Amino acid sequence: MDCRIKICGVTREEDVALVSASGADYVGLLVNMPSARTLTPERAVELAALSGIPAILLFMGSPAELVAETARAARAAGVQIQGDETPEFIACIRPLLDCEIWKGIHLPAAGDGDCDERAALDLMRLHAAAGADRLLLDTVSIEGGKRRMGGTGRVYDWDAAARIASLSPRPVFMAGGLNPDNVADAIRRVRPFGVDLAGGVESAPGIKDPAKVAAFVRSVRSAI
């Protein structure tokens, strides 16, 4: 089984070079997102131009026009829509883009309640029908009374994720609390099309650690 790798939340030129040379398949750049790793659209375009591997631009709550304009300027391989955007939003941006659309689907963090697998699959089917090419399972959690979608460092129920991934209408990426120590087990249990992480290979938010990046890529390749 070939498993794709996306290393996300890259913020510096040296980390674009690091990820490009690491054996990863995609570099992820956050645009106007509520994260310490976010970039302006202009900065995301600059970094995408330096990447030796395809760039995926992440958005949450951004207008369709901004998503399309930034993706075109960056010559992005895809855009990842990571918030509560509806299937109608996906249908709206589909004709504006000549790249892939990835849509984040959020599962509750382990210990925060049961995962509604049927609801997740229903939503995945709606997004696929609207034009999403890839679906990405990530963690949602409540911290300090606020809902955090991705970037939590927490995992969800991998057994539920495995059942969801097996029935998904589109290839599934797995995110949420992955790191070099647990990713091989996650791949063997969930069998995703790809894996995605940001914080699990960092020394500080937005600062990638070369040793952790290398260890993560080795762990993924050892699992397949």
C-alpha cells in the first residue's frame, strides 16, 4: 500500500526546502487561518513558488474568490477547505479552480464522546458529490470553551476512522495527532490514502524539526 505524505503548516523558506527534500509528497501552507502557522495569501504564494513538491493551500472561512485567486497565483496542486464550509461552498468553488479540492471532515477527539460514523459518511458523500477530490479526517475538540478544528495534537477513534475510510466515496487522508511514534500504527489500522501532520514534526509552532521530519517519513514508509 502506497501512503501519501503531506507535511503541513510550513512557514519558512528553509522548511519548504526541508519538506521538499524529505520524501514527502505535498507541502501544506495555511492561508488566513486561526493558527500560529498561518500565512498571508501573498506569503503563501511566495513559499509555494519555492517548493519542489506540490503545494496544498489550506483555508477556513475564506471567500470563494480569495481561495480561487490565491490557488491560481500559487499554482497550487490543491486547496484544502478545513472549516464548516458546506457542500454548496464546494460546488461554488469547483468551477473556479483547475486544481484538486480537499475537504476536512472532523471527528471528535478520543474521550470527547462517540463518533457518529453515519453522519460523517453522509457528509463525506455530499462533499464528494459537490466536487471534492480528497477527504481528510481531522480532530475537533473543545478547549477552553472554544471549538478547535485541526491543529489540536489529539487523535480520534482510529477504529471508527477505519470503518469510515473503508466506505468513503473519495480517497481519505488521515490527520489529527500524528507523529513519528504513532503514524505506522495509524496507517496499519486505518489504511488511509495518505497522512497529514503539522505539529508532530515541529520544535515550535511553524518551525519544522529536521530529525522529526525524517523520522516521520521513515515511519510511514516502514508501515507500507
